[in-house]
Amino acid sequence: MLQKIREKFTGTFALVILALIGIPFVFFGINYNFIGSNFAAKVDDEEISAAYFEQQYRAELTQRPEFAGLNAAQRQQLRRSLLERLIREQLVRNYLGENGYRIGDRQLTNLIQQEQEFQVDGKFDRATYVDYLAVRGREPREFEESQRQFMREFQLRSSIMASAVVTPSEYRRYLNLAAEQRLVSLATLTEDVVADEIEITDEQIQAFYDSNPTMFQLPESADVQYIRISREDVAGGVEIGEDRLAQYYEDEKYRYLQDEQRQARHILIQFGDDEDAARTQAEDVLMRIRAGDSFEALAAEFSMDGGTAPQGGNLGVLTESQLPEALGAAIFAMEEGDLEGPVRSDFGFHVIRLDEVLKRGPLPLDQVRGELLSELRDREAESLYLEFERRLSDALFDMTDMQAIAEAVGAELQSIDGFTRDGAQPFGANQAAIDAIFADAVLNGGQISEVIELDAASAAVFKVTRYNQATRQPLEEVRDEVEAMVRSQQAETLLAERAEQILEAVDGGEDFGVAAEAAGATVGEPTLLSRQQTETDQLVVFEIFAAPKPAQDSPVTGRVRGLDGAYTVYSLEAVLPGRPESIPLEQRDAGKAQLAQESGLGDYIAFLQSLYNEAEVVINQDALEEQDLLQ
């Protein structure tokens, strides 16, 4: 269910929301602070720390490798956009806190227990839940608080967007427009109609070539030798032995200390409609246990906790933070072997037995093996990569031949021809590579570049072996291309004249079909077009439905050049209002939902804007300045 909630706001619709709500803000009318404070922004005295801002910025760069190709101005815009998003999030958090939005323990518990990652055989398993979080370095209490916050924000968004109303008149207008049809006659003029009139001479070709000096250019380029190193290549050979892993665990196990744990059982009697009756039933169960009846058997018979009842009420081994507050407080106040109850919580009344107390200590190695192995591999790869980079820098200092440098560091010398300022594979449009290759000392001075950080995980050195200045292709090499362009220009001019000929004849009173045929057009039978028409050129459909409605006995005419270059002349004769009943019910319902969603989105954007306008927001300009490893 957590995933389902997120999907509503993390797909294409979410991108639309983020794009739209980003439009109004742009730091307009905000105070700026230039004193080098350690916050990135303040929102009504709530600080967004500079460290957190930088952490989020690094995460953006790591998650989106294509950002490595951004230039300085684009990265600065990325930082501004990120800070705006963090400000919006803080505005929403402030509003939620001030207005008492809350998520109850029962609601949160139900949501978490329905997550498939935390289930075994289709049922919530607490041990799986705890292990899943532990491997990811998260505590249940911290995770549950983050989910509670997410649910509060979702509750706010939903409440605003769900209040959007689509009036009957709006919905009727939508249905009428969606189902509207237009009766139209179409005449099509293709290049074949005027082919015999096209004459192309050498003078015309030369004139076109001369009058378009910026066309047919070959950009400046460089043939380049390069040596590239990456963490990924280095990491492939990293092996971690068991002895080293065991020693690392001993050194780091303080990070995995568990609070005191307790193993307990419970029998849950939910409130239902009568809380007093539930308490009485819990007291009766407690009396039977004290009288000698089996706790496990009574749990299987009476407990309303479907996840633990079949196991005799076994809650497993848990810390206090992993239990609802009332239940946790009771269990951690008991002595081993104690029986307690009824204990009231948000879920009902509990009868509890404490079976075992486990003292505070670290998680076993097997539970954290994956995380520690990943850390060790990353550390080893990082160390090897830095050593590789250092040896490459040292070789650059001692040598001037790229092949000798490659052999000295055990790397491969590679080359690429025709590298332009737009980039080329394998570097794509990486701005760091482009800047290095086209630096004057490298491009024209024959020097080898310094070690260039391409992104957070790779680096390279470059040497230009040949510089190819920008040149224009000779006419002889592009003559066919030029001739095709001249032909296309002439054809378009002639077709436009034929289309105007048809329109002038119709305006003069001539029949549309007769005028079209006289101009050499292909004329179709009058047809009803709908907005969803796919057989007709979409530019033609758009033009026809953008045309004004015709008066009685006075068609509206016009012309449009289609996607294929042909000209279409149309005569719009009538507009038939849509009949909503002709639209399938499923499509009508989807249309209404879409209208409501669009209306709700507008309300939500307006709400965020109002929060922004009413808040006191201060930006630390120093924090916006880039502290980028890629610089």
C-alpha cells in the first residue's frame, strides 16, 4: 500500500505537478543573506541546513549520471531548483504541524503490515520487517516516523485535490467538445501535381548554396588519444576474504548495537462496539491463564491479532521502539515470566506474558554481512581508484608519450576521431571532456591534459593528435542535397499558389469540388471528422477544429500544409455538437476524473503558492554557490 500511495505521486502526473508548482516560485521577492551562515534557507525560522542541502545535491548527481554533462550555469540552475523544492517541503511540514495533521498508530501499523517486503507467506512477519530495515541501516522507529510524515503529506494533498468539483455545465461542455464532429470536404495537393512545372538550373543551385553560408558546415573537430580510468573497472577485481570481513565486523559492530530486546507473547482483544465488553473478555482470559490454562491455546482461540495468534501470540524478539508505545512500555516494565493485563493500546486490550529478556548487544554478523561486504568493496575500490589516479598523475609529470603513460599505469590507450564541441561517444556531451579537449593548450599546443574528473566515478587524460578546423563542404559534395532543397522550395511555392487558386475560385462562387479538380487536387467525398480521427493528417484535423463554425449556407474555407508536405484545402460545411451518449461510459468517467484531477492540481498549486507568499523565507546566497567536485 505504501507503494500504491507513492505511485499516485511519482509517475508522469507527479512530474507534471513538480513542473507546475516550480513555476511560480523562482525566489521572487525573497530575502537573501550573504553572511556565510551554515543554513541554505530559513522558512519561518525553520532552517534547511547547508549540509543537508549539499547532501541532497550530491544525491541528485549520483542518481542522475547524465547531470555530469551539465555546464556551470546548468548546475547552478539545478541547485536553485533543488533548494526551491526543499523550501516547498519545509512549508508543507510547517503547515502540517501547525494544523494538527496526524496519523494514528493503528493506521500506520495497518499500512506497514500490508507491504509485501515485510510479509512471509502473505502475512506480516515482524522479524522480516526488522531485518529488512537493519540491512539498510534504519531503525524501525525512524522508518515509521518517516512513513508517518509521508502519509501526513499525502493526506494533505489528497484532501485538497479531492475537494475539486467539476460542475455539470463544465462536464457537459467537455463531453460536447470531445464528441463534436465536423462535416468537411478535403482537396489534397501533392508535389506530383506540380512536378512538371519545376525547373532547376545550375544557377539556382549555386544561388541557394551562396545564399545559405551557414548550411553544409563541417564543425571543428579533434582526433584524440585518451586514457580513461573508472571505479567500476577497479571494483571488478576486488575480493574480500572472510578474515578481513570478520575483523571489519569486530571494528564496526558498535554501529549495530541493539537496544535491550525482549521476547513476549500477547492476546489481543479488540474494542469492537463495546470497550467494556472487550475489557471484561480480556480479564476473563487472564483469569483462565492464572488458573492454569495454556496461554498459547487461549491466544490461538481468542486473540484478534491474526499475525501472532497461530503462533500462540508470539511477538518475537523486539526492542521497545519496535512496539506500540503502551504495549512496549508494559513489556519493558515486566520481569521475566510475569503475566500482565489487561493493557490498553490503540488496538485494544492486551494480555501479556514476558518469556525472555535479551541484553543489549550487536546484531550478529550474518545479519549485517551484505552491508559490511558492500562497504569494504567500496572502500577497497575507492582506495585502488585513488591510487590509480595518483599513478596516472605521476606518470603525466614524468612522461610526454601517451603510450608510455598508459603502459606505466597499466591502462589502455584509446582514441576517438572527429570529436566536436557537441561531444561524441564514449564521452557523450560530457562538458568536462569537451572543455579539456578544446582547451587551447591541448587543442593547439600539443600538450596532454591534466587528469580530468569526468564524473564522481571516472577520470581521463587527453591528447589531441589532429585538429580539424570548421569548414564548409564544397558544392560538388552536397549538390544532390542542395538540388533537393531547391526542388522542395519550388514545389511548396507552386502548391501554395494552387491552394490559393482554389480558395479564390470558391470565394468567387465556384463549386468547391470543381475548383479543386481544376487546380489538379484530389477531392474526397464530404466526411465527418472527429477530434480523435487518426486516418487524417493531424495538422489538418487540428486546423479544421480550430476554424470558426460556419454560418448557414456559408462554409468556412482554408488551407494547411500537412506533416508530409502536401497542401490540403478544406471546406467546413457544418458542426455537429457532440452527443455524450455516443461516448462509452468508461471514457466519460475517465474524462470526468481527468477534469477533476486537473482542477484539483490547480487548487494544490494555488495552496502551495499561498503558503509561499505568507511565509518568511530567507535564502543564504553563499549556499547557492556551487561546491562541486566536478569543477
